[in-house]
Amino acid sequence: AQVRYASILDLPAQAKCGTLISLNMNAGLMADLPSLGSSGAEGVGLFRTELQFLVRNQMPKRSELSALYARVLDAAGGKRVVFRTLDIGSDKVLPYMKPNDEPNPALGWRAIRVGLDKPGIMRMQLQALIRAANGRPLTVMFPFVAQFEEFRAARLEVDKTLAREQKLGHVLPEKVEVGAMLETPSLAFAPKKFFEEVEFLSIGGNDLKQFFFAADRENERVRRRYDTLNVSFLTFLQGIVQRCEDTTTHLSFCGEDAGRPVEALCFAAIGFRNLSMRPASIGPVKSLLRRCNLEEVREIINAARDRGEMSVRADVMAYVKAQHQ
Ligand code: PEP
Ligand code: MG
């Protein structure tokens, strides 16, 4: 795939209508970082920090994490890296933590819920990130925020940790951006004040779609039952785009669907300007975006919706095929 798209590697992800889309990559291990150069990604839109916790048999030490995050920032060479704090629970169980016997782990004690209830781990991770930045800009994102208060509480932990680190004599990051993942439908309806306070939002489409349709992402029987290009889901996403435009909140999409070219095209058509995906998807997504006019795709989506169609996929696919001829 890398060879096939080599000719557009250094070209911008610019649609035919002129709109520029920022394409970023998802990562989680040091081994992913070389892809930052070879994929043409603008930065790391999602760094899944839990992978480092999952590949060991004991809790990593703060100094180890800090060294690792510093290497990630070194490898990124000034490109933005969005570090997502520990997202454990549900499908991601730490081998050295007592498993929770929960009837519905996906709806259970996971991600920021664990972080806020056991702030020791969250503080340790924030310290490691601040020390790794060592004067460079730092971007932190909290997973699975369901309501404004959770973001506020997490943000407060960042501020407290910064103050503590300064007292201890550590160099603070040049700037700290704090954002949230929008993975539960509730957050899309948070007060306007939340959208004003959060520095950026990233849609975790894997979880958001699972909760929107109430269809388990781990369950083969239902996980493909509902189309991402379902009109209801796209309308919901459009509402989020609109709220972010109203408050000039930076918005991105980092679930797996962002790496599927037709989905990515539709996201761009409804207003997303920043997508994050696995590195191998950047070439194919860019290639399709460069052949399409987003206004035309938006019209196709609106027309399908007006006709009462369930999904816009067939119509958008027909348009995409026509661009290849
Ligand atoms: C998501 O839910 O879309 C996401 C990016 O996070 P994860 O897949 O790690 O849950
Ligand atoms: Mg998620």
C-alpha cells in the first residue's frame, strides 16, 4: 500500500473543491512511530497509552513511562501527538489488576471512570507525560467522558499535577492542551459551556457507534448490523460538528471508520476537517479525497436523507465510482 500511494505521499489531503483535511495516525507502541514519516500523517491523532500497560505483567513505573513518552515525542520531531490517558476496562483488561466481575463491562467501570476513582494511576501518568514533554507542548486527551463534570474533574487533576511538578522543580510543558473523547451520546448533548471549556474533542467512533445503536462492537452477530453511513448516525454526527462550529471547538474523528475511504469522505463532507486512522489508511483516504468534491458529496447525503433512505452508502459509492472513470 505504501508503494502504491507513494506518489501522493507529500501532497496535501485536499479535496477537489479545495478543502484541506488533516490526516493523522493512530499509534500505541514505539514500533508505530516510524510510520509517521512513511505514511504522510500530519501527526499522531490518537496515542493509545494503555497498550504499554497491556503488554507487561506488572504496572509500569513512572520513570519507565516518562522515558517512553519522551521517545515518542522525540520520534514525532515536533508533530502533534495526542496522548490518550489510560483506557482500561471493558475489552482492555490489565493482567495484573484484579478483574472486575461486571455484568456489562462495556457499560461498566472503565477509562476515565477508573481514572477518577483511582486518581493515583492517573496522576502518575500525567506526571510521566509532563516530565516527558520537558518544556515541549503537551496534548492530553481523556477517554470515555460521559458528562461535563468528569472532564472538569480530570482537567483539575492536570492543573494540580502541573502545580505539583513545578514545585518539585520540573520544567513545565510550553503549553498543555486538554481534550476529551466523545464516545457516549450523552456528551454530544453536554452544556454549551463544556464545548467552550474543552480544548478539543475527538470522536471515538468505535464506541460512539456501539452506544448509538446499542450494538456491541465485540459481538460478531450485531457489530456489522448497522451502517456507519446510516442516515441517523450521520445526522447525529452532523449535530456534533455544528455544536463544535458554534463554539469553535477543534473536532476530530479517530475511530476505525475514519480509515475507511468512503466513510472518511462522508465525514469530510459533513464538516470534519481532522481524521485520525491507522497509518496504512492514510494513502487510500487521501487518494479518494483528492478525487472528490465535498460539496457534491454533501448534496448526495442530503438528497438521500430527504428521500428517506436508511443509508447513504449506495449513493455515495455510485459517486465515488464515477470519479474513478
Ligand atoms: C473508539 O472508541 O473509537 C476509539 C478510538 O477508542 P478505542 O477503539 O481504543 O476504544
Ligand atoms: Mg473507545
